[in-house]
Amino acid sequence: MSFAGFQIPKPSTVYLKQYRKEVDVCIINNISLVGSADISTTVDGMAYHWRVFLQVKEPDATEPTMKAVILNMIPGADAVTGVLMISSVDVPAITGDKVEYSIQPSEEITVGKLREYITDNDFDKYRFDDTGSGCRWWCAIVLGHLEKKLRVIPAGAYTEFERKVEALFKTVPSGRIPMPIRKGEFYGSNRPDNIFTE
């Protein structure tokens, strides 16, 4: 819509206000997909909300820092269209009821390279399903690209994640890990979920 040359901007699907640009040069030391009950995006409020945590280290450091970057796909104002929150944190602490899958990169990749890859390939163009679910599927697609496209984590990581989730399903309270996986929908031109049909 426009009025005499004025165009109403589309709402952004990437939120970077809590992201410090200086971490772009940091090397990703560990990747964790974390499901926790501290927030829930689902209608029933039961399912874990999943995020990707990237533990990082400075380019010349020998040890990891206490810094991390969080990739957090959440429903926007309409409760369906996703907003990708990319934030920098000093201590990635989620306490309480949570489950986690972690893997170390087999090849070096910086936060900036992964951030650009995600935004350039329409990972932010995502809609949750009608129950408000789909965050675990979104995280799994990120993991799939790290393995199959960027080739920075060991082969088989995606399958290992699926197996771990299936095992966890049997041990957590009912409703925390919906099975089968609830899938949202990518709507950008690149369709990141096509990785499994190529």
C-alpha cells in the first residue's frame, strides 16, 4: 500500500536489537539445540520451545568465552508469522526443565558467516502451524544445513538429533515433545526445508 509516494514498510522478520556485531568474527565452538519449558509458543503451553545456541570463542583465543549467540524463531504479532531473534548473551543459562542436543563443529565457521547464510537463505521467512508449533522443525532445518550444505558439523548429526529426540520423548512429561514433529512452513523463495528433497 502506498500514499502519494509513501510506502508502508513490511514488518521485519529478523530482530537484531540484542545482537552485538562484534561477535560476527567469533568462531563457533559448540552448537546446541535446546528445548525448554521456560517459554512456550504453543496454544496449550505444554511443548518445549526450541532454540539454537552457539557457544563462541574470540578469533585468537584458545578457550571458549562465556559468550553465546541465540537463534530464536518465535511467532510474531499475528501468532503465526515467525520472527527470527538473533541475540548475543554473556552466559547462555537456561535452568529448570530442559532437554539439549550438542555438537562441536568439525570445520571452522564464524558467527557472521552463519548469520549471513541464515538471512540470505530465507530462514527468517517462516510460519508456525495453527497450534503455534514448529520451532523444533526450524532448528532441525538449521542443523540440516550445517551438516549438508555448509558441511561444518559431522555427517549424520541431523539423524543423531532425531534419534535423541525420540529417546527423550519417552522420558519427559507428556506434551513436552510432540511426536511426530510439528512443522511450520517456509515461505521465502529459497525454501530451506528443500534440503531434504534435493
